[in-house]
Amino acid sequence: MSPIATLSRLPGDDALRLVMAASGIGMAICDIEGHWKEVNPALCTMLGYEAGALLGRSAREVTHPEDIESSRDLIRRITDEPGLLLEARKRYLRRDGSVLWAQVNIAMLRGAGGEPICILVQIRDIGAQLAHENEMQASAVHRSAELEASNHQLQLFADAVAHDLRAPLRSILSFSERLGQALGEDIDADAQDYLQRISASARRMSELLAALGRLSRATRAELNPQPVDLSLLADWVHAELLDAEPGREVSVDIQSGLTVQGDERLLKVLLDELLGNAWKFTRGCEAARIEFGGEPREGVLKLYVRDNGTGFDMRYVHKLFEPFQRLHSQDDGGGHGLGLTIAQRVAMRHGGRLQAESRPGHGTTLSIELPAGPS
């Protein structure tokens, strides 16, 4: 039976029948129960059947068993919602038993009174496309695994280098102190200055290595999410800052009851960096003030650390969280350039991102949204 002869039995537009016969995309017309009434050559080729072997059969008979229910749902939807055109991926079974992955477009053709008449189906073979997608996905997984392994090796190397550098740094500090003690009052001003510079540089390098270690832990540490009382952690950090500088007079206001869902160890690191940053850049203020607070917003807690310290020009805010970028000199409190990088890394691992608002001489506000804990 010729395709044109088969299609000619359909009442209606001859143009539709001609399009179906000539189309390289599988096309079919089914009754409202899902039985094939017309099929075009492209569909017959896809499924491996002659047209006569398909006509009158239910499309369910050549549908993959796992896709039968979803196919029924498609028919229900286009029957209940006039004008609806649906697109879906589904599987058919070819005559030889192999699986045909297809992109299906389905619509209900209706009469003048809106009554369902028949179903128009377009079927496109996407087997090659899916094979390519799977290949790309496998390649991406492979590259990701290679990158993870490479990063792991790089991190091990960095850890080893940091560890190996600590010992000579300790020796430099120790011997410079001993040299100063041995020379005693006989040391001249220039030599004393040189020794102090050596010690300061060694201490700065030691602080940098410690910061690199914190950055590594913030990046690699396994997360252990649990309810965390950030107010309690902030009090702890404040106490540590006071212990380090007992002479500082800073008004610190910590809002109570701030609970989030996260990793307690890493969130302690986050507050170390944020409150430590505010503490550092309020040094020299006559009435130094630091605030830590937050407010709930649809399942998250928007937190902020606000100070009235040095501040910075917002033209350079894009550099604020980049490693080794300093917006202030050492004389103005600038550190090793890793503190806020570490804080941002912790924030991102908790699904948040730090943001900053500042004005030179008017302080800085650092804010972040974290998953809210139980109230």
C-alpha cells in the first residue's frame, strides 16, 4: 500500500497528508484512544515496520513499558486542555526489539465545536543526540575527576611546602632573637633595626602560611551541617580578640539568637575573618564600634558585620575577595590579603556569597545569606 494511498483515507486537508508523506520526521495520526490511523514513511523506517503492520494498532504496543503511563498522561492533558501542544522524550520499541529514543510533539486536532477528533504526533529520532550527550557527560565526569585529582596533588604539594617552610622560619626567628640577646647592649642601631626587620618578615611569612592553611581547610574540609548558634560563636571570637589585645576599647554589639544550618568549624573560621577584619580596621578610631546581626528572610538568615572603621573605595570592591589583594597598606591595617578570601570560600561552600558596602572613613558592612537554622 503506497503512503499517499494510506493517507488519502483521512478526511480533511490534503496539504497535511502531502506534508506527512514527504516529511523526514516521523509523523502519525491517531484516534483519541491512541490507535494509529495514519503513519508516514519516516516513522515506518524508524520503527522497522511496514505501514500496514502499524495501522489500527495501539501506539502503546510499540511504546517502552516504562513510558506507557507518561504517554497516557500526555493524551489526558491534550484532551482536557484545548490548544495545548506538548513536547516530551519517550522510548519506542522497534520491530527488532531495540529501543528508539524520540522527541515527541503531540497535539489534539478538534472539530468546529471543539470536540476531539484525532491526535497529531511528530516523532524525531534523538538516539544520536543522546549518545553524543552521554559521551559529553562521561567526558565531563572524566575531566572533573582528573581535575579533582590534580587539585588534590597540588594541595598536597602546597601543604608539604608550607610545612617544610615553617621549620626554617622558626629557626630564623629563634636565631635572630638569640643574636640580639648575645649582642646585648653592644649592638648598634643599624644592626638592631636589621634584626627587627628579619623577625618581622619571618613572623609575617609565618602568618601567611597559617592563612594558607586556613584557606586550604576552608576549601577541602568535609561539611558537617548542623544547627549552629552564630551568636555564641561571635562571642567566642570577640573574647579571643580581647585576649589578644586587652587594651583595646571597642563597642561590640552581638545580636542574640542567630542560628543557621552549617558546619560549625568553618563558620567559626568565617566569623574569625569577618570580626577580625572589623577589629583590625577600627584600630585608631576614637569610638570604635562593631555590630553583628541578622534578620530572617524566607528560609535564610541575612547576616551582617558592620564597623565604623577605615572603609574603602567601592571602585575596588571587585578586588576585595581575591587572594593577596590588599585595599590598605600595612600601616593602615592591611594584612596578608587572604582573610576575606577565606571568608568568601566558607560562604560559598554554604551556598552563600559575601557582599560589601563601604565608604572611605565611614566604615564597612559585610553581609551574607546562610540557610536558617531551627527557630
